[in-house]
Amino acid sequence: MDPTTFINRRSFLNQATVGIGSTALAGMLSANALSNPKAWPANLPDRAALPGLPKAKRVIFLCMAGGPSHLETYDFKPKLREMDGKPMPKSITEGQPIAQLMGKKNSLKCLGPQHDFQRYGKSGQFISNQFPKIGSIADDICIIRSMHTEQINHDPAHTYMNTGTQISGRPSMGSWILYGLGAPTENLPGFVVLTSVGGGQNQPIASRQWHSGFLPSKYQGVHFHSKGDPVLYLSNPKGVTAKDQRSLIDSVNKLNLMRNESLRDPEISTKVSQYEMAFRMQTSVPELMDVSNEPKHVLDLYGAKPGDGSFASNCLLARRLAERGVRFIHLYHRGWDHHGGVKNAISGVAKRVDQGSAALVQDLKQRGMLEDTLVIWGGEFGRTPMAQGNGRDHHIKGFSIWMAGGGIKGGISYGNTDELGYNAEENVVHVRDFHATMLHQLGIQSQLFTHKYQGLDFRLTGVDDEARVLKDILA
């Protein structure tokens, strides 16, 4: 090929891109475009949209970081209780991946459930008696007891749950959803993250768990601090007025537009939108975080104390974010890594998350928002039926989560593990099946929702998408 022809063709394409990009950026700089969420079109292709859907408009994911034991929460195993202290059958554990118990297979002992279970609600769902508030919403939730995943250590397991792969640097599910659907909010990010701690060993959570990966960076999650300044450096310095700040942003944006004409960098457009969002957040975020105007009965429902940074308060903030149009709200509670003292640890962490989790579902339901809000509760994996001292090790072959609202049937259980709680064996649900079902309820067909990167059509559910939608749990 003639190199001149090649250069001219590439130049033509680049110049065309600059023209389109500059026009779009100029439009973004107008007040009308910046104040209208419809100026930010969604990227969901028509072919990926599902007729008659969505049932859900938004997602609130209550992530129990550290790996909650299904055997002390939602999966009661009487047989395991009978075998407490007895050797774990080698037929179950032989050749199986085990984290810290690896190499001790000849001395593996069963550890029976450390708390009693009881039936809750008209549906009679078995739930640990350590979670009576969640028990009170048993008829609103679908408990999936047959989850399994592929990563046995915390960080890659979180990465797998959040992105559908253990490879770092891929977009999180919140970013995928925001990228595809956009968000009907002008003054807040479309994807917000809140964190809390307490109840056990606090495994670290890396910010890349809510990163946008190869998607444009405007789709990444924004971490709001629930104590102190919600977003660092959001407030103006002393002596700088809102008018001064507006003038500065306008000047910077004009410079960015000039720069974009030569660099042709799509991230410049993202910078412009971030400056504008930050300016609007200077008003919207303090109003969001100030829950003093919430009625006392609402604060009591959650057990929330304004400004305490607790999981309960974050659940209340999640409802407020949902009301304001945020598309994906991710709450992490770090305190579930119970390698030792699982009995007392479960009691401790339950006191921190039980009331807030239930209150969120109840509050959304009372406000008529639960029907189009998908609430998810679960961790990155479960815990072993085998004892690790008086605790439990990481476990990927079977664990539990629950879902509520957003077109999910309430008052049902789906799937089962074996009689010792080791292997998911009935209606087995892979993490990617969970992702496909979540996308389905948002009106997205997972196989057709792609983004081309490095020559491949990537999906949340994997390049070779074999994920299935869990139709039996859909209302």
C-alpha cells in the first residue's frame, strides 16, 4: 500500500473524529446541554434491548465483603450439625480447591452450624436467628442457595463478582450498566460507592473494584465518604465564591476544547463533564448527605445515626441516592472474613447489617420504589463446612445471596447445596448467570451488550457468553 495513501486515509478519519468530537464538546459546554440528562445518550444498542423490559431501573448492591458464611446465614444444614467434629468425607473434598486448609485434608473436621435457624414469613424461609430483621422481609426476598464462583481468594473473587473475570482492569458491573443505560441525574454521579466496617477482619477493598476499565472513565464509580467530607476537595477554598468557580471552569473548558482540536483525545470530553459534575456536586452532595430532615421514624427504621458512617446510615443514603436518579449504588460492608471465632463474629456483624438491610427493602417498598429497584445482598464467596479452628475457610463451590424487587419473585428459595453445604448441586448458579439475570431485569440482553476492545467484543458475562437468565425467579 502507498504510504501516502495510508496517511491520507488515517488523516481523514482523524479529522472526521475531531469534527464530531469538537461539535459534541461544544454542545456539552452550553448551559442547556449540561443541565439536561437527555444530552447524555445511553450506549445500549437497540439489538441488546429486551422487549417489555426493564423491570428494574436501578440496582443497589449490598456487598458483604469478606465472604459471609452461608452456613450461619441462609443455608441450614441439619446433617452438618449431626456430623459436628467428625471427619469430613474425603469423597467430597478430594482434589477440591481449599484456601488456607490446603494440605490439611487428612484432618478436616466438620463444623456444625453455629446458630439456630427458623422459618420466617408466610413463605417459611429458613434464615439464621441472628438476622431477625431480614427474616421479617422473608416474603419479599428470593434466596439463592446454589451460587458458585471461580476465585478462592478475596481480591480476585471480588474482581470476579464485580467484573465477570479475575483479570484486573476490566469494567465493573456498575460501569457497564451506567455505560449502557446512562442515569437520569444531573447533579450526582450515576454510579456511587459507600463503605463501612465492623464485625470481623476487615479485608481491604481496592478502588479498581468500581473502575470503568476500558470504558470511558466517566462511567467509573465515585466513592462517597460517609464520615467527614463526602468527596475530597469538593468544597471551594476560602475566599473563592461560586461565581469565581464558575468562571474558572468555563475558562478551563474553553482551553480543553482548543486542546482537543489537536490531541483528539476522548478523555478530554470526560474531563469537561467531570469539571461540570464537580461544580454541581458542591451543592447536591451536602444536601444528599444531610439526613437531618429525615423523619425520626425513618431514622429509627434504619437504626441510622447521621454522620456515623455505619452500614445502616449508608443504607439510608442508598435510598436517597436512588430517589435522586443514581443508576448503580454499591455498598460494601467489610467485616465478614471469619477464619476464627465464627459464632461470635456472625453475631457481631449481624448487629451491624441486619436492620439496615431490611429497612432498605421496607422503605423502598413503602415508597413504591421496590418494584423498579433491584436490591442484592451477598459476598464474593462462602465459607467451608470444615472447621478452621473455630472458624471457616474460604469456599467457592456453594454459597448464598438474596435478591429483592426489580421484578424478582419474593418469598422463594432457589437452588440448594448438598447436605453438608459443600457443593451447589440443584439449580447451580454461576456468577455470570447472576450478571445475566441482573442485566435482563434492567432490560439488557447480555449476549448482545458488548464493547469492542483490542479486537474483541467484551461483555460483562464474558467473551464467550454462555450465561443463562434465571427465569424461575422472575415475577
